[in-house]
Amino acid sequence: RWYSTSDLEDCESFQDEQVCGTDVAFLQYTSGSTSAPKGVMITYSALSHNIYTMIRISNHNTVLFDKLEESGFHFFDSNLNNKSAYTWIDKDPGTIVSWLPQYHDMGLIGHLLTPLLIPGMRSVRMSPFTFLKNPLSWAEAITKYKATVITAPDFGYSQLIKYALAAQKKGDFQVAQYDFSHLRLALNGAGMIKYKTMRDFYFLFRHAGLPSHVFGGGFGLAEHCVYVSHGGETVLFVDRGALSQGQVIIKTSCSTESDLSTKIEHTEDIVSLVSCGRVNDKKTDIDVSIVDPSDCSRVAGGCIGEIWISSPSKTGGYWNKEEDTRHTFCAQIKDENQNKNENCKEYLRTGDLGFIWQNELYFVSRMKDLIVVHGRNVIPDDVELVIAQSHTLVRTGCVAAFQTEEDVMCAVAEVRSGDLCESEIRAITNDVMSNMRKHNISLHALQLLKPRTIPKTTSGKVRRSECRQRYLENKLDVVHKNGFAGGSKERGHLNVDNLSSLGFGEARSQVLGHLLLTAKEMGLDVNVRDNLMDSGMDSSLMVGLHNSLEDIFGCVLPPSLLLDHGSLDSVASFITLEIFADNDDCHEQTSSQVEQGFNLDLESEGNKQHIPCGTADLRNKEEKKAESFIGDTSTVCMILYFLGVCILAMRVDRVVDGISLSLWKQEPSHFFQSPVRVGTYGVEFREGFFGRKLDTFHTHFLAWVSDVLPLYLITGLLLFVARRIPWITRRWSPAAVTVGVSLFQVLSLHGISAFWSFGSMFINLLVSEYTLHLARRKPSYASRCRWLIWATNLSLIALNKAAFAKSQSVLNNLLLRWPKWVVFGWCRKDIDKYNPHNALKYLVLRQLSYSLDVLEEVSREKKRKKTGPRKDSHSSLQYWAYILYAPLFMHGPVMLYHHFRSRPAANVKVNALGIREKTENPSQRVVLSRVVHQFTLTLGRLSSPLSKLFGLLALIFGSLIAMQTFYMPSIFFLKIHDNVSQIVPMNLQGSEYFVNYHIFTLAVFLQSYVVFELCRMLAMTDETEAPKDVLQSYLRSSVSVQTHWNNFHVSWRQFFIRYIVMEHKEMFQKGYLIDFVVFMFSAFLHLEGIWLAYFFYNFVMYQIEKVLLMWRSFKEGDHLVRGVYQSILLSVNIFFFPALMLFQGPEKGQIHLSTVGVQNFFLFGVAFFYLNSVRMKKNPDSFI
């Protein structure tokens, strides 16, 4: 019965009810996913213990519990207005955003009651109907309220993914609109946890600042209030076949903290299990045991059994169900404490199957839901996932698999529409059965249901038991029934004695039809020529089918019959021959028909043969193989074409002063010794290894390799080591370590010549603090503050060149009195290369990101009119850690501040965990398994960035070899026009233009890729996931201006969208205005005339491409059209490198710019880029 509190009178006379811990606080009904819902008696003691455990295990403040334990409830009566209560509030208690209903245990206890007992924590509630109507509203709330904790069943995350992807196709979803950077925990619980859901959720929202380390699995149940464990970060990939036999064979594992990009091969043989968190930890008094449900004995570690729990959070039992209460809440483990006088520990039987590996709990399935088919354990969640992923018309999370009788498994699945045509139903059925065969699962029947009709619990889980009951009673809203098995009545009677009197063809047709129905009755959905072993027949099914055939045909069949004759067609032929073996008259007839391959028409018998699924799969594989071969052929043709042009280029015999020019031998020697100047372009070779000369085009890259790269590797190693030394982590926060190591790198690289950079940082910090102060006092000034931040930083860029010229004279004077390493740092040998002024553009972008992000947070707080003590969401230490961050300081991608702040490198809290553990138990020994587990996880997190890092170092080594041997663009672009030497021929030939410009462009892109990607990999080893900024090759990024802009300096594009376009949407109503501002801002960052012309040209071509996209051939990627267009783009780019256009006139010394090179490059390039277009369409994920 419900009572309205609004109708109560005389509330002042309310008397506190004196209750004890065993009294029932309320009834919490179970979800009813496996049986009828039962009322669980939640006692006060169990509830308070469960809430206290959740608060303590999450490292929140337990002061309210402590005060209650010390002084009782009257403490709050006498201290209600005590302002010292503010001291109880943590620095950042966080915000939880939830849509789970209050009548669900997680929604009531986890999201409503628990935040009430965490001082300062905020709980934002949403209606579950709001979420179901528009799951994106949850993402909007996460962004709006800066959620730190979100919790939902797997169904909730998958719904958000599905709706986001659907909105993205319509153009209504932009990930830049959301901000998930504040999240500390994204808990997936209340059911089966799917690794795919977590992985898809991360990849969808990672560009919204979603950290990869926030994901975690959880385990709980109403009979234990709600909470048992959480925070699982390990994913095990186990053998599917072994799991069905109750064994766990781990193929591999990964961590959700940094390995969400892990891809597993042969997924049909592997099941992913996500950890539900650590159990049996000393931090909690919750005892979790794995027990054999058949004899109640404890199972060995790593084996599957029923999960039993003993703790003070165990509730009082089921309301008015004493028998069920005794069975579920008073279980005892066999042979434990039997000989002691004390009472035996009583456990709660969860009814869930799972196992413990390395102190982490893994949930496998509900015990009541487990399906047994021919002695094989089938997990219903696994079957439901296979069915849901089979066809797009099957609704995800709306499938139920269950057992109706012995060895019979059935399933029901919702479809997206109740009006499906026959072809759609047939496609769904075929795809489902094809996937079931791949996983060796036998399905007896499948019913397709109308949308939103399958029974579900309040948390969105499917009620399998109710589905099974409705299925048996024919009470489901069915769109289509598909019985894959026929009963004995459908099969009819087969008179074996009369078969010999029939003709061989008719007899074989009857045998085959009977075989087909028998196999389908046993759960095998096969066609007559399908391979039985590939169609889901395991050893037990093979034995059962073999015995049935012997009973039906009354003869002893060879044990290897089904192995030797893999299809029903072949088995029927063999059995028919056995039946006719004693009939000599028909033996000759049968033999001739066997030789003809039994090409009989079975339509007359009602058994029309369709193309077998196995044949269709084979055909699909052949088609894919053919497509792959075509793609590979285009790649081979590209290589052969380029090599052919290279041969033409090498056949140009160039003579210098009577001696053949040789790059390998560097002859004639004087040609490589003497400098040359052609107009404004000069060449002066530098010393290389083994007395060889190096091209001046490589000066910057070589300076980076010799001066900058070693320091980057040293600082990357310092960051990795410093974060793992307990003496350091107990005294300094990760952010302080970041600042210290980064300062070492900056001063080592620049010395005091970095004073302009530090001055810029201090100026921006002062302006940022001023604008924050102004925005807090007058929120209406937020727009003016934003303009002030922009004006300050743009002024710093504009003054950079003048400051550089002025600082050079000052630094040169200091160099006369001070050592060089103090003034310019000890790393740089060439002080003109990689000076701090060249890197100012990256610095200013970070300064803008910090100031604008923090200003936006303050503005949001004021708009919400937040009261109470002010809590800054930023600190100066985080500012310096972000601005100076070593791996990204000089060349790395522009990582936005709200993304960086969520990474460990920006954490301002000192990790004193080691001290507390040592104080609590100084004699505690390090368990070897935990050490090995931690080492394995660390190695797993670093395996990807380390492998890429070594690959980049290999690319650098290969580039150095090329520079020492054959790659010398200065020779061809400049020095062959040298007036001092007699050079024949003086100008490049057509093939040489094509080859040298391609190699030159490839080298430029490769060097950029190596520099930026190495910085990114060093950041990833420090658990800071910076965005990927460049591609490996120009072949892919130069397809169009749009493609280039989307793949080169990707982080810049993200910066522009967030801080220019999204912040000033009202100004950018027309697309060309957005493009113009973004391109011109890029040019302004470089502050050189050539870049201004280059970016304006890109802007013009970008607008032309928008028009060309209206042309169908261009939009659909016609290879010839795309090849011509890509060739035009790269040909025009030559104009921005005038040295490539030098041309010697008829008379010696008449050097001018010519379009001859552009024309030759275009003519040779059309065929090459045509093949490149074919290659990319066939191999969209290729390396280059």
C-alpha cells in the first residue's frame, strides 16, 4: 500500500522508531530473470554494511559512518549547523549520473542511498523512460553534469552505442559535443559483461575525452543488498569448447585500462570474459568461494562452480518463503569446520556460475539458465550474442535462449519490424543458422518476435524463464516460427524392407529424405551436401546419429561412416548400396548410377535441394579471396610501374666534367665537395659516416636524430621509471613528476634560450587567472574573457619572429661569458635548429586549450548557480604538467587539456597507498602470483606502444641508410644546374621528375610521421593516449584536400573544431567561412608567406572538391577520375617548391623556372594514381 507524505499531519510529533540491525528496512524484489521475482528482506545491518563497503572500497570519505559509530545519531542533532562539517567533504567527491529506476537494487542502493552518505557527492537522476526514448540524453547528462561515475547494465551501454551510430549516419551526432573526460568509473554490471560493448563504447567516445582506464566490471545481487565486487579491468579470452565442458583454458588476456584496441583472431573458438573485480581482499570482509553445486565441495582454483558468498551484507532471506530461504541463505561447504565446536559458516548461494583467477571473479552464466545438449554445457548468453550478431534486423539485447526438454535448445528473438517479407525472414534464418554452425551449436527452433514484446526485468535483462513458459504455451507475439527439427510424426514411417523392391533412385531419395529429417530432429540444420562436422555435429551428436541410423535401417554400419562420408548425400548413397548389396540384379544398375554421381531429381519427393550453406560460405571466401587478389594485383602493378619508371630514370647517363655521375660511389668527388648557389638556393654538403657526404635537404631531420631523439628517449625512460619508484610516488604526485622531468628536457634542449617560451607560459597563466576571476564575478563577461585569451595568444605568435631576432643578439652576448650548455642547452649541437621559437605554435595551442577549457568550466558552474564553497577543477601544477609535458612539448600532437587532465600524468594526488599497506601489515609478503600478474598487465599495456616504438626506430635506421647511399634530392633539384661544372644533360628528364619528386615527397611525409608518431608512442608508454596526427605515406593522404586535412595534423583539426567552430557557431552559418578561418589560422601559425599561399590554395581546392562531389563519378570514386585528380593535386604542389622547377635554357647560365617538370610529373602520374585508387578501394586498411 502506498502513502502520500503530503497528506500527513502533525509531522512535529514524529517519533523515531527504535530499530535493530536485524529488522527489515524494506523488501527488494529480485529481477526475475530466471524465476518469479521474490521479495528479499533487506535488513538495516546488511544495508549499512553494504553501503559502507561500497564507500570504503571506492576510496571515499566514511566520516558519517565513523561519527555514527562513535556518538550515534544524536551527534547530528547537536552538530547540525556546525560549519566544521564542510571539512568532511573530499576535494572532489564526484558526481554520479544514472537512469536506473529506484525500484532496481542498483538504482536504489547504489545510486540513491550511497551518495547520501558520501559528503559532498552529487547524484543526478534520470527517468528510465527518458533514457529508453533517447539514450543520447544520458550522454548529454554526463557532459552537462561532468559525471565522474556512471553505472548501467551492458544493455544500457549497447543502447547508447546503437542510437549514437544511427544518429551519426543521419548527421545528427557529433562526438565533439560531448565531454567524458571527467569520468573515473564506467561500471558495467547487473548481467553478462560483453567486452565488445566496452570496446565499442570506448572507440565511439574516445574523442570526447573518455579515458580508457575507467571501464570496470561488477558483480552483485539483491540477496546481498546489491554489491559484491567491482573494478574488474582484466579480460580473459578463453576456449569456447573447454568452457562448455566446465573448464577454463585461457588463450590470452588484456587489460581494459589500455588495451581496448585488442583484436582477437578466430573469435568463433574464443569467448571473452570480463573480470568483475578483485575478491577476498583484506580491504573487505566479503568471502567469495567457488563451490561444486552437486556436492557442495569447494572446487580448485580456476575451475568453474557456483559462486557462494558469506558476509555481513547477506540479507534476511525471502519474504514468506522459508524453504527457499534455508536452501539459498544457509548453505554450508562440505567438510569445512565440521569437527569444531563453533558454528559452521553459512553461505549465500547466488545461483551464478563463475570462477576466480588471480583473485579476480569472473561470471560465466546463471546456473538455472545453463543449457545441456547431448552432454555439452551451452551458455545462453553466448547463444544470444551469436544470434544477435547474425543479422542487422535482430534487435540487440532482445534474444532469449533456453532448454525446453532434454537435449533440445530453442530461442526467441525480436526483430526490428513486425512486417517482414519472406526474403528478409529467410535471410535472418539462414544467417542465424550459419553462425550457429560456425560455433558448433545446435538450435532446435527459432521464433522471431514483434518489436518490444519480449519479457524483460526492470534493468533491461531478458526474463528467460518467462520466455520459456510463454514459448511452451504459444503466448508470444510471433512474426515467424521456424522449426529446424521435425518430430517423429513429421518424419513419417520408412519401410526398409520395401526399399529393395524400388528402383535405386527412388530408394535413395527416400533414405536421404529420412536422413535429413532425422538430422534436423537432433538439432542439426543441414542441407544434403553440407559437411556434417562443419555444421555443428560434435562427438556426442555423431554417436547419437550413428545409433539412430542402425536402429532405423536394421543393419550394422561402419563406426567411421559419418567421418568417411561427410555429407548426408554421401551417407544416403552408402546406406542404399548396403540395402541393395544382396540384390545382384540391381547391383549393376546401382553401380552405373554411382559412377554418374547420383544426379537424381529430388523435387518429386518434396526435398528440393538448395545451395548448401557450406558451399555458399566457400563461394563467399572465394569471392573475398578474388577481391583480395585484385587489390594485391593493383599494388603489385603500382610497384612494377614505379620500378619501370625508375629504370628509365637510371638509364639517363649524366656526365659531370667528363666523369659519369654516381650517387653510390659519390663520383666525381669534387662535385660532392664544392658548394653551389643557384639563384636564392644554396647547396653545401655536410659530413656523413665513413667519409661520405650528406645532402643538405636532410639537415633538420639529421639534427633531430642526433640532438633531439636521444633526449626524448631518456626523458621517456625517466617518466616510466620515476612513476614506479615508491620513494618518489610517496612524496610527489604524478603531475609533479611530469613537471620535473619535463623541465629537465626543456632546459637540456634549450637552456635559458627558452626564456621567451617560459614568458609566454607565465603571461598566459596570468591572463587565464584574470579571466577566471572576471568570469566568476560577472558571468556575462565570459565571451569577452574568451576574446581576451585569444588576443593574448595570437599576439604572442605575432611577436614571436621579432622576439627571436632580438633574443639572438642577447644570447650571443651571454655566450661570451657563460658556457654554451647554459645558454643553449647541452643537447643541441646546431643552435639554429629546433630552437624554442620554432615550437611556439604548439605551445600556444596548448595554452589556448587550457585557458578556454577552464573558462568554460567556470562559466558552466555559474550558469548552474552553484552554491557552497568554491572548488577549483584545475590547479597551477596541472597547468605546468600539461604545458611542459615532455613527450609532446616540441613536436607531438596537440592534446586538448580536458583530455590530458584525465590521464595519470596530470594527477595531483600523492600516492601514499604503499605507506598505508606497509603500516597495516609490515610482515606481509609479496605473493609471486600477484607480482607476475602485475608484470603481465604492465607488459600488456606497453606491448603495443613499445612494438611501434621499435618499428619507428627501425624506420629511422632505414632512412639514415638511404641518406648515406642513394637519396640526394639536392643533386637533381639544384646542383645539376651548377654553372661551374660541365653537366650533360643539364636538366631532368621526364622519368626523373616523376621518380625524384615521388621519393622526395615520400621522404618528407615519412620524416614527419616518424617525428610525430615517436612522440605519441612515448606518451602512450606513459599511459597518455595522444591522438594520431599523421599518416605514414602521402599516397593515401594526397587523394584529395579533404583526405589530407582529415589525416595530417588530425589534432589540429580537433582543436579548430572545438575552440573555433563550436565556440562560434552563430558566426559560421556558411561552410566556406568555417573553412576559410581554419585554413588561414593554420597559415598564421606558421607566419611565412609560402605557407599563406599554400593554405589559401588548399582552401580554394577544398571548395572545388565540394562542387566535384556533386559529380557522381567523383563521389563514387571512379578510379580514372580519382587518379587524374590526385595527379593534378600533386603536380600543382610542385609550384610551392620552386627548386623542383629550375630549368637550364639553351645558353649556359640561363636558369629560370619552368612548368616542364609539372607536365612530366602529371603525365607519368595518371596511371600510377589510377592504380593507387584501385588499391585503396580494395584494401582500405592497408599500411600505406
